[in-house]
Amino acid sequence: MKAWRTLALVALLLPCLAVSALASELEQAQAEAAGVDEVIRAAGEYGVDFDAENGVDLDSGLASLWDRVTDSLSKVWKGAAASCVRLLAVVLLCGLLQEAFSAAGGDTAGISRLVGVLGITAVALLDTGKLIGMGRETIGEMEAFSHALLPTVTALCAAAGAPARAAAGQLAAMLFSDMLLALIDGLLLPLVYIYVALSAAAAATGNEGLDRIGELCKWLATVLLSAVLLGYIGYLTISGAIAGGSDALALKTAKLALSGAVPVVGGILSGAAETVLAGAGILKGTVGVFGMLAVLGMCVVPFLQLGVHYLAYKLTGALSAAVGDKWVTGLIDRLGAAFGLVLGVTGACAFLLLVSMVSAVTLAVR
Amino acid sequence: MEEVIKISVTAGAAVLCAAVLKRSVPELALLVGVAAGALILLELSGAVGPLAELLAGLSAASGLEQEVLAPVWKAVGTAAVTRVTAELCRDAKEGGVAAFVELAGSLLALVLAAPLILAVFEGIGGLM
């Protein structure tokens, strides 16, 4: 009797094992078809452990990001502090020179201001080149990653039963990210360089006009960046409301048609189709989280560098205002603002990708 | 503190002597002024040392090369010599000569600043 009971239990459990094996095979097949391997390859060293069946461990992904931040923090702070000490030394030196000139009979040629500008551009040359180059490199990495990630997420969103939302959201992300990258390379980064050069020239000559033109360049870069991001968010909001409704309607219609049109097994087929949609939905969420963690991994150290240098230059500008010439200390402020612009540009690219990942992960078809 | 008192005493004595001599021998009064100035500068030479060390330390910390700072020290010296010479000329009631001295000092300061201006614009070009 006991043997018969055991056999009956095994007979009941075997189909469950078969079903779970089939589900696992389905997820693997969907991952392969959507190109998830290419996404993992494109993420490179910034990728986390990916498992199509069990998903991405968000906690461990965030923990590794935090470790990356803490490892780099002291080195970044030391670099920024060294630049600030050199800048303060230049400002103090110029202050003393101005006093010497005042005692001697006046600085008719503005020599002390020229020395200040020279010293500050010499210190800033290293930082500016390194940080703007780092921003450019990060943007390039995100661009390359987005070329693998966005099409995969689009395919998975469509497979999860939201083709219109996929087209509206993810294709829009690809369009806007290409547009943003072209804008950054062609206009925004050159504007940053022009802003820095004009600020240095204005400080060297004491010319208010050059200073105002530099501020105009900075304003233009900020406005263009904000316009692209607002345009993208606005488009997502409008297209999501329209396309979401049409996807839900299309899905209901398809289910009804399938269960009604195919006799006997129509209901089973409709249920199986729902399983495929659910599997694609889970995979989409996993890839979305993986993508977010990879994008954050790419950005975190450059953000830290740019952010710390921005704060350090602003602090140095504030401290040196007490002892230095207004043009010289103003130049330090403007260099800090240039780092802020590069931070904003890099952040905009990351923001665009993260918003598209969040919209994909939270996508639900009713 | 002691240096300031010595300088003040020297200057006061020179002014009194010059005031007395001006009525009878104005040329000697001028020479007394020049001599007092030389004594004051000699007295300052001891105090300049710590200031020079501070400036050297700041220029080392800032990373500015000596080739950049050398024209600056020359410009400070030029401005000082120009001012003193122009004032002495005015004391001798030679305002015209004083004006020429000041003009020469300004032009020489510009000549000394020229390499700095070039270096600044090369630095700006490097940023671009």
C-alpha cells in the first residue's frame, strides 16, 4: 500500500518537474532570441551576474556599486585637494604681488592679474583635460552599451505583449539618445571649451564683454540639454498613455480570438500564450535591472570625479574671494561651472538610459 | 617693529634737515632726501628675506615656473624705481621730467608683461 502511495506521489510530481524544466528552457530560448548575451558582453566589466531564470540580484549589484565608490573616494578627494591647494597658492601669490605693486607705484600693465590667470590655467589645464576626457569616454561607453541594450529591451517588451509601448518607448529612447550624443559631440562639449577659453581671456584682459559671451555659451548649453531631456520625458508620457491603451486592447482581442476560433484546445492555447508573455515579461524586468546597474556602474566613478572637482573649485573660489583679485577668483568659479556642465551632460545620457530602463521594467499591460 | 621705528626716525630727521636746507641750498635738500631713501631701503633689506621665502614657497606650491615670475619681480622693481624717481623730480619742481619717467616706467612694464600675455594665450589655446 505504501509503495502504491509513493508511486502515485511520484506520478503527480513528475509533470511539475517537466513543467518547470520547460519553463526554464522557454526563458533561455527567449533570452537567446532577444540577444541578451550581447547585452552582457557589451556591459563588460560593469555587468553583474545575470541569470535568466533567477534574475539579477539588485542588492549585490548596488553593494558592488557602493564598493566602487568607496574605493575611489579617497583618491578623488586627494586629487581635488591638491588642485585646490595649488589654486589657493596662486591666488595668495597674486594678492601679495598686487600689494607689492601698490607699494611700488601701481600695476599699470595688470601683471599680477596675468600671473594669476596663467597659474590658474596651468593648474586647470590638467584637470580640465582629464575630466572632460573622462566624461567623453563615459558617454562613449554608454552609447556603445545602449546600442546592444535598447534593441534587446524593445524586443522583450514587444514579446511581453506591449509592441506599441515598446515601439513608442524604447525606439524613442534610441532616437533621443542618438540625438543627444550628436548634440554633445557636435555642440555641447565644444561650447564647454569655448566657455572656459572665454572666461580665461576675460580674466586676463579684464574685459566684461568676453565674460558675458562666455556666460551666454554656458546658458545655451544648459538650455539645449534641458530641452532634449524635457522633450524625451514629454514624449514618453504622451506616447505611453496612448500606446498602453492600444496594447491592452490588442492583447484582449487576441486572447478572445484564439480561445474562440480554435475549437477544443483554444482555451489551452490562449493559456500557453499567456505563459510565453509572462516569461518574456520576467526576462524584460531582469534585463532592465541589469541594464540599470551597468549604466550606474559606468557613471559612478566619473560622476564622483566631476562632482568632487566641481565642489572643490567652488569652495576654492569662495575662499580665495577674500584675498584675491575678482577676475582671478571669478575664473576659478567659472572653471568649476565648466566641470558642472560636463557632469550635467554625462548625467543627461545616463538619465535617458535609466528612464528608458525604468519605463521598460515597470511596463504592465492591462 | 624696531625696523619701522628706525625708518620713521630716519625719515623724520631727513625731512627736518631738508626743510632747513631748502631755504638756502635746495640742491642739498634734494640730496638729503635721496640719502634718506637709500638708508631706508638698506634697513628694509633685512625684512625682505622672510617675505622672499614666503613668495618662493607659494610659487613652488602653485607650480609656476621661475621664467614666469622673473618678469614679475622685474616689473615690481621697475614700478618702484619709476615712482621714487618721479617723486624726486617733482620735489625738484621738474614735473615734466617726472611725467616722462612715469611714461617710460609704464612702457617698460608692458614690455615685461608681453611674454606673460603670450604665455596666457598659449595656455588658453592649450585648454581648447
